[in-house]
Amino acid sequence: MVSTDASGPQVWADNHRHPVHALVRNVLQEDACLIVTGYQDFLSSLTYLIENVENLNDRPAGSIRMVFGTNTDSSRTLGRAGQPVAEEARAYFLGSRGFAVDDLADLRAILAIEAIERGIIALRVYDPDLAQSLVGRRPPMLHAKLVVGHDHALSGSSNFSNGGLRRNLEFMDDAIGTPDLAIRVQNS
């Protein structure tokens, strides 16, 4: 639910006066959403989903699509072995490479593995070769931060992590405040 005050719906957040988390959580409650995040910690993203998406494992396949730019922990491994990321994540979490968790929140992220295996969470890792074919050049990384649903199109500086969405001083804007822009973002 978008928070409101006397001036109308909340269409921006900064983690100072208005929490970014509140805007993002609204989109996660929609039937389907796309999350694009740049420099990101895979486990923190999954933990955030587990904590903020009600009945995650009851959602339909493909209802949460995530694209990662780079990843501090897994960029050397996930998406580079020629297997689907979901298979690599399963192997990473379930022991073929050993547990690589730093805290209890990371351990909770393992609960998302069923949602990944069933395709509810569809994961992609930035592919510079695909970027070359689509945009005509090979950018070294994907740095965009977007969270798009049917009713919202968020963009800003926040990575999809607890730090970006709750702790860091960030900015996120919901294009719902400018409907023409929202429609263009959602259709692109």
C-alpha cells in the first residue's frame, strides 16, 4: 500500500524521511514484478524476498523476475558454468560447493530455493554478449535499479538488498506520479 499524507500518494523515497522499502514492498505484492539490480549480493536479495513476499511458494511461475548486474559473492561462479542460474544456485546452496553464508539472514535465503526451482523466481545474470547484440556495444556491467509491476514503475539508486532498501541513504522514485512515464517504463 502506498503511504499517503495530505499532499497525496507517496511517489518517492530516500530512507531518511520516507523508506524505500515501503515503495518496493508495494510492487512485490502485485501479481508479477520485474526487479533489475546492479551490484548486488544474491543472498541479501533472496532474504528480502522471503521476508517481504507473502505466500512466495504459492505464486505462479515467472511472477518474480530478477536480473542481476554483478554480484559481490557469486559473480565469479553463478551464470558462468553454462547451467541455468537456478541450477547453479541450488548447487551453491545445497552443498556441492559448500555453504557460503555469512549470517542467519543468508541462511534464511536458502528457503527461496524451492521458489527458484519451481520458476516462481526467474533469475538472470547480466550478459555482456546479449547487450552487445541488443545495444551495439558491450557495457562492462548492468548498473540499473528498477522494480516494475502492473501498477508501479520504480527507479533510483537503491540496489535490491537490505542495505539499499532500508539502511543506506538512497533515492527511489515511483513513476506513478507521472503516468505517461510509468506507461513507457512498463512497456519497455
